[in-house]
Amino acid sequence: MDLGNTQYFNVAIEPETSVKMVLSTVYEALTEKGYNPVNQIVGYIMSGDPTYITSHKNARNLIMKVERDELVEEILKQYIKNNHWK
């Protein structure tokens, strides 16, 4: 082993997951499993408890990669946009 040279280590960078994509996937997964997606997502946002979200379609892992305030922000942006407030 040559201790005179620096070794290189590359870590694959995970692509950033868009909040829209996360919400869409979580909504779809909750619907497929027969849950009320609005109630479950609100429960998660209010409590931070990931058990409100199903693990179906990796939804629980996805939603935990996004900060809860980012979820609220995206939902509010879409609400404002859809109600033509802007």
C-alpha cells in the first residue's frame, strides 16, 4: 500500500426528489390502499408521525425525505394557483 498518495472515494449523489412528485406518489399510494389521502397527509404534517403514511410504493420513505414545511408550502402554492389568487 502506497501511503504517499491520496486515495479517492466517490459517493453517488442521490437525485433531489421534487415535493410535487413526493405528494403525488404518496397520494396515489394512500388511495390505492383505501385510505383518505387528505386526512393521512394532514395527520403526518401535523404530528410528524410517519405511520400516517403507508409504506406502499415506498411512500413513507419518500415523504420523510421532504421537510414538513416544504409539504405545506407546496400544497399552499398549488391551492393559490388553482384559485387564481395570483
